[in-house]
Amino acid sequence: MPLRRLVSQSLKEEVYHAHLSSGLDVYVLPRHEYHQKYAVFATRYGSIDTAFVLRGQEQATLTPAGVAHFLEHKLFEGREGNVFEDFASLGASVNAYTTYGLTSYLFSATDSFYPCLGLLVDFVQEPYFTKESVEKEQGIIAQEITMYEDNSDFQVFSNLMQALYQRNPVREKIAGTVESVHCITPEVLYQCHGTFYHPGNMVLFAIGAIEPEKVARLVEEKLHNGNHSLQGEIRRLYPSEPISVDKHRIDAQMSVARPLCYIGFKDVRLKHGDELLKRQLATSLTLQLLFGKTSALYNRLYESGLIDATFDTYYTAEETFAHAVLGGSTPDPTKLEAAILAGLREARENGFTEEEFGRQKRKSIGGFLYALNSLEFIANNFVSTHFRGSSLFAYLDILKKLTLEDVERSLEEQFKEELMAVSIIQPRLE
């Protein structure tokens, strides 16, 4: 089968691409100087994909919250037994994770890469569910959900999503609820697997001391017996999200030593492809200029005792939602909120200097280049940027082209008080 060679001049990397007859895109990045080998098989199917229209139908299919996460768990229990044991017998480590927008299955190995790759494709593409096994898994995941409800870091974030969004399914927990999990049946799982695990909705990325042609040929042979007719675009249905937040503040009490305070800013200017990646990089750079450990605002907050080492910031963006989150442990959530808003107003009035911007941009470039030493980082970020309509190869070029005007525009557009929500966990009063 023909392989395309894609070259990044800025990264001095090359990746080989094959579009298989099943519709699957396979990417291979040879790294012959590494002993470790790594592969990811991912589907563009996450927790927010709860409503969709099947091919040939007009009526929407609605599924319970938590199906994507449930399906990820169940695929490891194949017809022949436990998949973890199969990989362990080959000296490999296998794992998986579900996010709002994708589900990824991955393994790392030093030897037996090709048998592991065949096993990866097989278990992800060959579901096996029974009423008894689904009921057993319902109990396991219900316990997992209950356990997370006692986790203060998880709960303060979950409450923040409930406050920021009115209708977008990102406000729901990735694992669903105890009630929604008990609504999942083998029929629902088979239906969602048939829809979202079609190779045309998936991507496979492999990296290490491996041969691109051999990888593509093995995957093609594995999928050839699956009788995969071309599926076409999946019609995903998402509710229209109002611009305003649902609540400006949610307070809760838990068994914590100090209060937790998360502040979120909803981004309503949604993007796609390279523009989405540019937005993500510009806003992340803005957050570092504002709250990085060398910034004046961070040091004022730290020296005043309003934040400690748990304070962190990040920005996440998909085609259907985007937000910035900052916060951590604090003795006084109200004072912290006021100090952060005052700092944002001051930054808008004064802006950033070219020196500050240049220094932080160089630091971000250095951090990205260092991260490229990790095969895991490359593989997982290649997949996520692919599903967003961009490429990891575009990352450095877009980052280098960012200007001071880009980050000041981000500061002005992203951090609006009317699009802000606060989630607070206070120590429970005994």
C-alpha cells in the first residue's frame, strides 16, 4: 500500500502516513535510536458524544452519560480472557483513557512490538459483552464514581464545570453517574462501538524503532477481515450552549484541611484546526505571563499567603467548548478571587512588555522541544491534535509565530468577569 512521507522542517522529524481501505489513518514515526516502542489506537469518541444520528436514520440516538468510559473498561475483557494478561505475557504494558472528546488505547514495549500491535487492534475491534458482565461492570464503575465523589480536587473541578456550562455535556462527569451507568446495556455498548469504533472514525499512531511499511501492512491485514464498509461522517448532536455561565458561584463542604478555590473563564470564541491550536497556545502563554512562578502577580499572591504550591492554571479547548481554569488551596477564597480579578484588570491596563513576552515564549518553545524526548507525549498529542483538525507538526511553527498582540488579545477576550465562575470547597463544619 502507498505510504506518504510527511516532513516537518522545523522539528526535523518525518512521519509516514497510510490511509487504509477500511478508512483508518495510520501514522508511523520511526525513532531508531530508542529501545522503547509505543502505539496508540484512538477513536474520536468521548464522554460528550451522547447524542448522534446513525447512518440511514433521521431520528437521534440518545445514550446514557458515561458510555464511552464504560466501553473503554469493557473492551479489556475479551472473549478469550483478560487483555492485560495477554500484554503482560509479551512483556508489554497496556492502558487506556477516556476524555471529553476521545478514547485512546495504548501500549509500550521494548520487544514483541508487532504481536502487541496485532493484539491492540484485535481487542479494540472485537467487542464482547454479556448481560452478566455488563451488570458486574456497573457495580465496579458505580464504586469508582462514589470514590471520586469523596475526592475534593475532583469535586471542586466537577462543580466548576456545572457552573460554567448550562447545557454542554462537558458539564457531566466523564464516568457518568451511578444512575446513568445502570442504564447501560450490552445493546447500547454494541451500538456505540459499531458507530464510533469504525476505523474511519479512528487513528493509529506508532513510534519507535519500527518499520512503517510493516506497521501499515499488519494493521491492514487485521482490519481486512472486519468487513468495514465506508461509514461517512457521524452526525453528532450537541445542545446549543448559551453564552452566559450557569452559575457564578458554587459552594460545597467536604472533609478538607483548607478551602479549595477554582476559578474558571468560559471561552465562547470556539475554533477549529490550526486556529484552535493557535488559540490554545496563545491563551496558555497568557496564563504563564499572568500566573507563572516568575510573574509579579503570582509572587504577590504567594507572599500574601493566598496561594501555595498547589496553585495551577491551564487552558483546554475543543471544537465544542473551551475554558481556562486556575486555582488551588487557599485560606480565603473570597480574597483570592478579588486579588486575581484585580491582577487581571491591572494586566489589561498595563499590558505585557516585549521582554516578558519573548522570555516566556522562549521558555514555552524549550519546554515543547524537551517534551519531544517522550514517545508517550508525541503519540498522545499527535492523536489529540489530529482529531482537532490540526497536527503536532504545526505546533512549533504556530508557537514561533505568536506575537505580543496575540496574547494581549487573548487577555482581553478570554478573561471576562461576566464569563467567570467560581467553585469553592470549604472545610466541613463538625
